[in-house]
Amino acid sequence: MANSQPVVPPVVVEEFTCVGSGLLYESYPRESPADLRSLLLPTGGKNGISDRDRSQKWWLAQNKFYGLAQAKATPIGTLRSKLEDALRIPGGMRVPEKILNLESEGNRRYNELLLHVLKETQSPQKGAGKPSTATGMPSKKTSNPNPPKAAASASKGKGATNKPSGKPATTKGGGTSSNSGPAGRPATAKATKATPRTMPNMGLGSFELVEEIVVRTKFTQGKATGASAPRKRGRSPDRMDEASSKKRARPDDEATDFGFICGTYDISAPEILREWEYVGDNLQLVIGLDSEKRLFGSFQFGILSGVLRSPVDIEPRADGANAKFEWCGREELRGSEVYPHKPRMKGVLRFTRRKRDGRHTIKGSMEAVPTLGKCDFTGERVGELMVISERWEDYSEDAYEEF
């Protein structure tokens, strides 16, 4: 017996596609800056990949994802050089805001399409307990409740011509036209078996959601009968919305009391600029929240980049919030030396929500910065939360040994 497999096609977003877990270009996903660095600019005596270890489309895809737009026919050597040059520049490997917006749009459109397909493929289940319309048997809600054979036998009886609702009409199969009759007919069993719920893998972040609905559909189909089945299956969209909200990567103002701190901040650090004038003023801090509503972010301070996190809960204030953090990172100027976290590598952040003009500002200090020691900085939120591709493990003791 053939299985029906609803197929959700990829969503096209300009020159990219999306299957609910980020953008794809020619079926290739975006590699993180840390992965690209280890592949293209390895250190510690390790060997990187050669030009031919990846297809030309892979090289082109990485250029596209990081805003290094190139023509489709660009040679691999040129594509590689562009990536390596960007990796050597502090802050050069940043995903442009346009790409992030396209990624958000693609994920949203794909998930909407997925929900629609699931709803449509579940719709035949709503007729469980009723005769299949393909057999020509009318349902009990139609204007003429008699099947053709039942009507013929009724016409032979005495006074049965105009009384279709008197006695339940009996068929050769032993079924009746009562409420329990259609649920036990072979036609219904056949229609039920023809609707298994097997779904292909839709990509990370979507498959678990689909699997939950598939398991739930099979479970209720085995237990429910008659009119009770649609009511039980009717709860699936609620469970689906709940599961979808748990997978939401970007917190917003309605989702958490501290959603207002999330975003991208332009940073000013006079001490860094005085010591290293050539790093420019393109200093940036990206702040998000982890699953426990604690702070997690990434920073690019010209001479130093890395990630930070709060070991304790964020403290609310009337006009904002305070957060303590610990950090680890990598030096950008001298051989990309890794700095695994040490107890002295900590700091504080003060977030302020200015009601009079709607601006969100930040003031903070970071301790144990190479050469400087303590570094004070200020900033202002200039954009939404960007994707934080770096992980705490990227700057662990193991990563230090690799470099």
C-alpha cells in the first residue's frame, strides 16, 4: 500500500531558498566565521582545505552569505581570496542586515507553508466514522439518508415508500443506517488506511515539530471513533503553535521582560581608540537572551572579539536593567591568540530605556582586556538582534590548544 507523503517545497527568497532553518544558496548553508577560519586560515600546523575540496557553488555561497557579492562564474581562487581577506579584517565576517532579514522572512514563510500543508493533509481525518464519498454512499447528514439498495428494498415493503426514517435499512454486509453503522463499514476502514502520516525531513527546527503532530495523529486515529476523532485532532494546531514558539530563536519585547535589551549596539571605547588608532570606530556588541532568559552576546572590539554571558540572572531597574557577565575571546591583531575564560575575565553592563526619546543605551566595563586591563565603553542600540554564530566552546581550552 502506497504511503501519502505531503511534500513542503523550499521557499524561494530572492536568490536563496529556505527550508525553515536558515538560508541556502544552491543547497549550501552558511558556515560560521569560526568554521571558515579553521578551514581557510588554520594555525598550529594544521592544514586547511584546498580549492578543490569544495565545489565552486560552495565558495560562491559563502561569499553571498557574507555580502561579498560575486558573479556566478567567478573562479574559486577569487572567491577564496575574498573570504580570506574578510577573515583577516576585524569585524569583516559579519552577516549583512539584508541577509538576516531575508533569513527571517524565509523561515517565517516556510513555517507558515508547513502549517498549511499539515492542516490540508490532516483534513481527510475529519471524516473518520463517515462513509467514503468515493463509494457513492451518502453521509447521514444528506437530504436523502437512504442508500440506493436500501431505497429499493424499502419500495417493496408495505407503506415504506415515503418513510425513509422508520426502520434502519439493512444491507448485505449486515450494517445499518444508524449512527454506529457507517463507522464499521469496509469503505471507511479503507479510507482510514489510505491516509498514513509520514513526513519527510523538513530541516532542522521543523522536523521535531512535524514528528510531534505525526505521532499525535496516529495515536488519536487508533483510539478515537465517530464524531470524537475530529475534536481530539482539533487540538493539534495549538500544540504546534506551542512547539513553534519554543523554537523561536530571537526573543522579542512581548516574550520576556528583558526583551528590550536584545539588539545590536554601536560601541564607543575611547581607551581602545587611543591605544590602537588604526582599528577605527567600528566596534559592535550584539546582545541576546538564552533559554533561561540570561544574557548571551558577542562583541567585536577591534583588537578583541568573542562572546559573553551572564552567570546570574539579569537585575531589573525602573528604567532598564543591570547584568554581570563573564567573557572569553580571541585577539585579532597578533596571530589570533585565543583567551579561554578565567575568573578575572568579567564585567558589568547597564541597560537604559529612555522613555522621552525611545533610545536604548548601554554602559559597561570589561576586565582583564589584553594590554588595557579594564576597559570602559558606552553604546546605543542601532538595530535588531543579529544571528550570533559564535559559541562559548569556540574559545575553550581545547580551542586554545588548536591555535
